[in-house]
Amino acid sequence: MQYLKEKLNDSHFIYRYKNTIAKIPYHKILYFTSRNQYTEIVTKENAYKQAEPLKNILKSLPVQFVQCHRTLIVNIQQIHSLQGKNIYLSTGELLPVSNTYLNTLQNAFLQHISFRK
């Protein structure tokens, strides 16, 4: 199990924007959000924008990332709690959950917290 944990922490998202290419460790990403024609990658320290649709990014992400709204993909590892249709992140930030993704998100979060014990 420790091996899997280390592998997840070592993996990263390849960020591309204009003439910049960088690696962002998955464990540092809080969520991805769609804004106009860009996807914003939000970490505790920064927000990066990338000219790629959210649906394309979702296809390349590991299972710790779950869509919770038409415009949001959240990192399950960064969720502190779920209350109704609200996600409270470890940073205190609040994100909405739409009815479409509520059951999927609840199941994924329950699996995550059960696995961690």
C-alpha cells in the first residue's frame, strides 16, 4: 500500500500554456475548473490556466479526481467533508456539487476515506 501511495505522490499533471510546459504534482492540485475557453488548475499556491477543455483533461487524470459539477473536477484527497451539495476542501474553500454528479462523488469519497483507514 505504501508503494501505491508513493506512486500517486510522484505522479504529476503536465501543464501547457503558450510557451510554458511544467509539471504539477497531482497531490498538490485542489481542483480543475472551466472558465470560458480555458481550464484553470488550482493548487494551494497558484492557479494556472490551460487552453484545453475540461472533458479532455478528465480523461487523462487518475482516479483521485472526480467530476462534481459541469465546470469542476475535484481531487478527492483534498476534500475535508461533504455536506449536502457542498464540498469543503482542506483549505476551507467551498465548491458546489450538482445533482448529476452527487452520487458518484459521495461513493468515491466514501471509498477514499474507507481506504485511508
